[in-house]
Amino acid sequence: MSPKTTHYTPQLAVRYLHALRTDENERSRLFKPQGFRSWPFNTLSTDHPNDVIVSHATIFRLRLTANKKSRSSLAIPFCKLILSTQKPSVFIQTHKVIAMDDSVNQLLAEHQVVNYQLKSEAFDVIKQRRSANYKPNIWKYDFLQSLRSKYDGDEYKRRAEKLREKGKDLFVEAVEELAKLELIDMIRKLGLADLFAEEMQKTLQAVASSKKRKNSEEEEDLYITALRFRILRLHDYEVSQDVFNSFLDDKGKFSKSKSTEIKGLLELFEASYLAFEGESILDDAKTFATETLRNIYSTLDGNLAKEVAHALELSTHWRVQWFDVKWRITMYENNKNTDETLLELAKLNFNTVQATLQKDLSDISRWWKNLALMEHLDFTRDRLAESFLCAVGLAYEPRYSCFRKRLTKITTMILIIDDVYDVYGSLEELEQFTKAVDSWDTSKIQQLPESMKICFQALYDITNEIAYDIQEHNHPDVQALLHLRKAWAGFCKALFVESKWYNEGYFPSLQEYLSNALISSGGTVISVHSMLSVEHNIADDMVNLLGKNHDLVHNVSIIIRLCNDLGTSAAEKERGDAPSSILCYMREVDVSEEEGQEHIKDTITGAWKKINSQCLSSPSPLQQSFVKVTANVARMVHCLYQFGDGFGIQDRETRRHILSLLIEPFKLD
């Protein structure tokens, strides 16, 4: 007589989550349920053909290495299942499995499984929590409080104003169009555009309104043409890709005769990243410039070699401008044609901005310490300094101090809640947590674990505080709390969808994945807070526009998710997290991981083209300050995930950025 059983849905059943270097048939042959006929509960079944049920009120992880023929490695997490039976032998036999007695060794050997390890703990599933193994915070409170800068004093402000007045003469001296363009470009790269906004605008208008050049040599100069195109398009002036027609051969391809013009190729490369959809000439320009620069890079030296390497690593247009300033100042200092006034002003301006940022960081670190969340949430990332760095990437200007502090709070909560859904909560707990956020009701968290109660209460208090502050200082007639609540509810609902995918072992199509990722990326949460903080004279219907995924927010959110997937896919695959965009595409189209990554990169490029159109050409109902901040979100995620997981791993590029931008000033005479 077979034991009585209870049948469960796939998310409660055992699921093969990963099968490395083996195909579906081989995996099924080695580990399909009916293969374990000597187990006393072979009659159990689930809704998924690859489920194996082997546990009684127990959770354990079984790591199996198959025989040499298949050379596969499998990690199978077993979920708790409750078996109703009239035969106590079922529990005894299950206990033997847990105890790893001789019968288990024989059983596994019969099925050609070797080098297995069985680790078990008999405890309730509710108390079993996954771990992402995040490293502890490296930026200690006392250190952040010790940051002091002398460059916020009146003496340095007066010195900067004198230098600015002297720097205005450079615009008068720049008579030729090339000189005007190079001056504008350098001032932007040195982080001085705000100080010379009026002068730059007048100079740009002069360049844009100038009659067509009659100098045939200038018309054939790739460097001037590409620089003019890039500067004008970057500042919202209408300019066509057709300006590059004169550099095409009879076949419509870029002429190889331009392959030796390094400065021109570099400018062409940078200009190509400002392309709109359908601009095939600029697509060809990117391919031509990229391939040529890579081929000749080894022959270059000095500053030019550094410029080319920097561009090929990541285009200027995709970089956070302020994060690039210190490098640009150092490069400018080594230039033969350096203007000493501009150089000193750039260094002094950097230091004075840094002084403001240090004050902000000190303030927000006191808030974080008093909040004391990390004393209760040991499973999540403690990343205050990194969260503040993100806020700086969106808006470094001193006038955005309040916005940076708000955004730092928001970013820390995004990380914590993401970890609640990714590594901490059970599916039942997450469903309850999601409903609590949706209703904004603290009474609905009473049955949750203490850590999740604390997390919800922190979100509740921080959001209410920010909403009150927005109505008090920014928009008294806007329903700030309603908009912020909607954004957080949507975020949590999208994370819950991904948690269900993980528990069910479900792989969505890439389109289905991205539809949900638009919200789970956190892009809408950030954009709603940003609009309510940096815009002026907005109404509720404009904020609602963001909740419906305005095109700009839509494409920025795609970049957030895809850059994150590219940077964290290796660690997430190791942990067995929910499927990423790369894995979804690989499974859907049956391609290699490398091909999957290339498709994701192409999708990012496509999203950037749409962002370019939305920021640089089409009329938009959104104000320019918000557009700039939102585009910087996309740039910030490139910075965070270009070399891996910038949040999960602190001691690499992210640490370098924090030291350079927030801690180490330029030395001035």
C-alpha cells in the first residue's frame, strides 16, 4: 500500500534551477523522479516533470557531480514538503537520506552520481533564508564625519569669481568657429558649464546661425565636422547626419582615407553616440571609428593614446559628466595649450563642489546612523556612501543638496527592499509584504518576521517624511504622498512577480521579462521622486505621466535593468537567483551566453537612441532639469555596472569614484 500524499504546486516542489554544461535530455536521464524507484515515496507527483520530492519537514541542499560522460554539475535546492502518511517508515527512510547512511551511497552510485555532498538542517522553511554573501560596509561613520574641507570658505569663493571674470575673455578671443567649438567642449569637460552658461549660449547661437562654410578644406575636415555636429546636437540644435556624406565613398561607406586622422576618428566616434533611431550613417560611423581606433591604438602614445583608450572603454555621452571631470582636468593640465586661468578655475571649482558634497554626506550619514536599520537587517547591503554617490551622479550641483539627500534615502530603501524579495522573504511573506505596501497599512504586517516589519516601517516613515517635505518646500498643491505610494507599490508588485518566477522555476520571454523589469528596476520610483524634487510648477497629471511609463523613463528603466544584468549575472547565476534578461534570451532563442550578452548590449544601444531623441530633439512636456537628471540615471548605471556589481562589491571601481569625487581634493598652490 503506497503512502497517502499531498500534491503541491511547482513553487513548493523541488525544482532543478541550474544545469551547467548539459542538455535537457541528459539532465532528465540522470535525475528524473522515476529513476529513484527504491525510494519509498516514488508515487508522489507534482505539476512539473522535473520535480523530485525527498524531504519531510526538512530543507537541505544537495550538490551533485555527475559521471564523466556528462561532466555536468547540478545544484538542486530542496523545498519543504509536508507528506501525510500512515506509514512512519516514510519519515524514517527520509531521515536516513538526511543522515547520509550507506543506502544513500548505494542509491546514488547506482545512478552514476559521484562526488556528492549532502548538507541538511531540520528546521522550518520560514526560518530558512538565502544569503547573497554581501561584504560589510567599508565606509565607517566616524570616517565620514571626519571629512572637512577648507574650500567652502569665502576666500576661495572670491578667488573663483575673479578667475571666472578673467575666463570670460576666452570667449572674446575665440574668433574662428573651431576655436569656439573647442572652447565650449573643454569648458563642459572641465565641469565649468554652469559658470559660463550665458557665454556658452551666445557662442552656440553664433555657431549654429553661421552661414554654410565656403572653405572646401574645412568641409573636408572630419574633426571639425564631427565636433560641430556633436556640440550642436548635444545642446539641442537641429543638425542632420547628412553632414557626414562628404566622407563616404561610392559605396556609401566611410572612406578609408580618413583612417589616419586620429582626432577626427575620435570625434566621429563620440558623435555617433548621439544618434537617433534610423540614422544609419551614424551607425556606420560608430562601426568605422571603433574598428579603426582599436586597430591603430597600439601605435599611439601620450595624451592621444589615453583619450582613445578612455573613449573606447565608454563613450563620453554615456559617462556621468561630473565623474569624468577630475580625469579631464588632469589631462588638460598635461596639454601643451593649457590656459592657466581655466585650469586653476577648474580645480578650485571641483574642490568647492566637493566641499558641499562632503557636508551632504556627513548629514546623511548621521541620519543613517540614527535610523540604525542595519542593526536589525543583517541580510541586506549596507551601502550609504554608494547610494549617495548615485545621487551625486544624477545632480552634483550645490543647489541640489536637498534632492541628493532625499535620493540617497530612496536608494538605500530600494536596495533593502530588493534584498527582501531576492534573498530573504518566503513567497507567502512577500505576498503579505506587497499587500501592506499597496494598502500603505501598518496593521497588515503583524504576521511578518521582525526584520520585514522593520523594513516596512522604515519605508513607511521615510516616504511620509519626504512627502511632507515636498509639500512644504516644493509643491504644496501636489498629492506627493499618493504619487510616492503608487511608485513604491508598483515596485514591490514587480519584485513579487520576479519572486514567483524564481519559486516556480519559470523563465519568461525577454519581452515579458522587460515589461516587468521596467518597474522592478526602480526607475519609476527614482523618476517620481526626482520630478517632485527638481521640477517647478508641476501638476498631478504630469506626475501621473511617469507612472504610465513616459518614453524617457521607460527607456532609462530598460537601461537600469539591462546594465544591472550584465554586471551582476555571474554572481546571480552562482546564487541561483531569478532569471536575468541574458538567460531569458538565451533560453528563448537558443543561443550562447556571449550571443545573449551581445543582444542585451544592442538593446541598450537602441534605448539610448530613443533617449537621445527624447532629450535632444522632440518637444517634451517635461522640464529640462528633470530630463537631465533622468538621463543621468542611465549614465549612473553604466558607471555602477561597467566592471561588475558596483553595489554588491565596494572595493573596486565604486571605491575609486568615492575617493576621487568625495574625499580627495586637488592640491592648489
